[in-house]
Amino acid sequence: MNYARFLTATSAARTPSAIRILILEAKKSEIEASVNSCLTAVITVENGKPIQFEEEMMKKALQYSPSTGIPELVSWLKKLQIKLHNPPTIHSPSSEGQMDLCVTSGSQEGLCKVFEMIINPGDNVLVNEPIYSGTLQVFRALGCNMINVASDENGMIPDSLEEILSKWKPEDSKNPKKNTPKLLYTVPNGNNPTGYSLTSDRKNKIYKLARKYDFLIVEDDPYYFLQFNEPWEPTFLSMDVDGRVIRADSLSKILSSGLRVGFMTGPKALIERIILHMQVSTLHTSTFSQFMIAQLLHQWGEEGFLAHVDRVIDFYRNQRDAILAAAEKWLSGLAEWHTPTAGMFLWVKIKGINDTKQLLEEKLLKKEVVMLPGYPFYIDNLAPCPYVRVSFSAASPEQMNVAFQILAQLIKESL
């Protein structure tokens, strides 16, 4: 893979920070050492075993750390990625294409840096509506041309993607003037806002098209660990023989969103570009957060971590079943929906109402019920939209039941 054509002028111009390199080797000052010696922390996790920060560890946790992430966490996460995905690029003959990983301040930071690294104004980007609104905001700011690929409850439709790509010839990717798509962005599991998931067969077909037309795949997968059915679907990273997949993972949904820790996995040449950007922006993800998570993961081990994930899945599966029961009870005949196989969202289409904006932002909100109208998740966010995004992450089954009862009454009044 030659990554030069994928990089923006801004990203290509980035160079390592001399300060960041030197500061990691500098000795700690006497003042810092005296302050750190007074600090320890004990954090109790769900299994009752405390995570204790002794003096030496606390000294490290309160200092600057490598932009790529602390070694204790990076090495653990790399082993996890190999266990879960076994990327073919581990054995890539090209050092630039080999799998690498860096820790970011939540996966959102990593994604923003990936998009700024690759997208120039006017570039074509492949997406499938509805799209996570945070990604839409980034794309709009970068001035790219978003090309919507049709999708259904099983995710992006490969035949629709191939029809769009057929407007170009595979060899056109070598000619910058042809403006062939640079990347495809997708949330393959429990998509926000729909809850839909891509099937394995569709992923295989999409990856083959990526090879044929030479574009990158940004696999934004924060709900990977919230898949309700087993076995879990294989990932794009597990199929990546070329080094054209950049994967974003998040610990927000399974450990803590407030710790702001995610990680990006992909070709070494592109991960290095993300790190260079971090060196002049966030510098690095919170060292304290990283040490706390590293301690927890090493204490659990891979089996303990996956056992924890199973408990989280059980919680969200019960939440999903509760919201489906409430929807069936109150919205039958008034709306339609599909059962989500991952994530924390139910995507509801209201029948007979062309636009849910006023219904949700005014009438429902006055009843102290919060559901998101669908329009922020579309490229044309000014067009009428009959959809509602409902999150089942935090509400109790009783609250879900009351919320849908209120929504049903408002729908009837509007009709």
C-alpha cells in the first residue's frame, strides 16, 4: 500500500515534536517527586479487589506519558486485538502496513484525527445514512462530499456500493483528478442511531470492493463488545490483508465513558500520523486513566475481561428486551422498528407523521421524556424525518414503559 495519496497536505506536513521526545526522557523535578510521594490511591472495582497506586506508580500516573499510550496498556490491547481479530497485517512484509495501535482520548479523538489526516475539501467519502451525528459534524467541517450508500436492517448494501463505484474505473484511483472515494466510514455493530449491524457476508463483499477500487475503510466499532448474539461477527480488521482498515475501539461502553480512553488500530504508517497529530493537540490520553485501566486489565486477564464483557452484554440485552416489550405494548400500529442485535439504540419510524422534530423537541420534552428526532443523523438535516432514536442504556424498564405510553398518546393526538 502506498499511503501518500490518502494523506491530506496538513497531515503529510506533520513532524515529530522535539519537546515530546525529550520530555519523556527528562528526569522528574524534586518538587514533583516530593508532591508525588505524598499521594496514593485505592480504587475498588466490581469484583471487590482494589487497584492500588503505590508511590512509584502514582509518580508515573501523574506525569506526561508517550503519545502512543503507556506501554503497559498498549501491549495489553495489542494482544487483545490479536486474540479477537488476528489481523493478517501482523505478518505484513511491509513495515508500514503492519498492524499498530495507539491509545486516544476516547475513540472520538482518534476518529477526528483520522478524518483530518485523510480528507481534503471536495474529497469523496462513502457513508450510509443515517450516520452518527458526531461524524457528520466532522465531515461537514472538512468540506468533503458525502456519498450515501443505501442500507437496511443488515447494514450497508454491497450492490448499492458497487453501483456507485462503477462510475469510476479501478485504475482511476491512481489519478488524483478522478477524485475516486478515499474512504468508507461505517459503524458495523449496533449502529448509532439505528442499532443495525452489518452481516459477515456483506463485510466480505465490501472489503473486496475496497481492494478493487483502492479506498480505506474506517471501522468505527464502539459497540463491538455489546453484540447480543454469538458468535460475534468477524470484523473488517480480521479481513484486512492489505492494510487498508483503520479500526476505532472504545472502552466507554464497557468500563467508563468518563475515563475517556479508546484505541485506534491500523497500518503503522497511518497510526504514526495520528500520533504526530496528538503530539501537537492533546499530547496524550490521561496517564492516570491509562494506568488505572491497565491495572484493571492486568488484574482481570483476558478471560476476566471477557467475563466482564459478558456481564455487560447481559445487562444491555435485558435493557433491549424491556424496551422492545414497551414498544410492542404502546406503539403497535403507531410505529415500526427492527430488533437491534447490538448496541443501545432502538430506531423507530412513526407512522403518519412526516417529521418528528416538533413532537419530540417540544411536546415530548414538556412531559420530561427525552428521545432524539432522526433529522440530525442525515446528510440533509433540514429535510423532514419520521424517525426517533431511543436509547435504552440508562432508563429502567418502568421508565421505558411510561415514556412509550406518553409518546403513544402524543402520536395519537398529533394524528
